[in-house]
Amino acid sequence: MHADLLPVALANYVALSSVIFFIGVAGVVLRRNPLIMLMSIELMWNAANLLFLAFARAWLNNAGHIFAFLVITVAAAEAAIGLAIVVIVFRSRANVDVDEIALMKG
């Protein structure tokens, strides 16, 4: 096998996944916009998917692909339901801030 055809090391996938995951964590912690928070949660799901697929490739096991497919399904449902909740809650408000939900308790 040629040196330029060697596969990418597993440590590179882990490093990239951890960077993507912590970008998502920073988006959830630092931003108060619910849409950005949902996108950040999606980044964290995708970081987990990257690790599932990288380890499935490294261990020559298809279980990681199945888990990644399940995570994609759950992430799509979470995005659809979360976006619907955000639209319903903040439809009548001009300013969209997650901290203002506590003020809406009845």
C-alpha cells in the first residue's frame, strides 16, 4: 500500500469529533437563542455519529452504522419537535430568548 493511500488514523476522527462536540456545548451554554441551541445540539449528535462510524470502521463492525442511523433518526425527530415548540412558544414575542420562558409560567 502506498503511503498516500493509508487510511486516516482513528485519533484524528476522535479529535475532530471532540472539537465538533465542544463547539456544540459552547453553543448551548453561551447562546440564548433557541434556534442556535437546537443547531448546537445537532452538532453534538453529529459528533457522536462521527465517532460511531469511525470506531465501526476501525473495528470492522457494522453495529456503529446501525447506531449512527438511529441517532440520525432521533436527531431529526428532535429537530422537528423542538422547532415546532420554539415556533409556538415564541410566535407572539418580538424578542426570542430562552431565559424568558421562565417568565411565562402561569
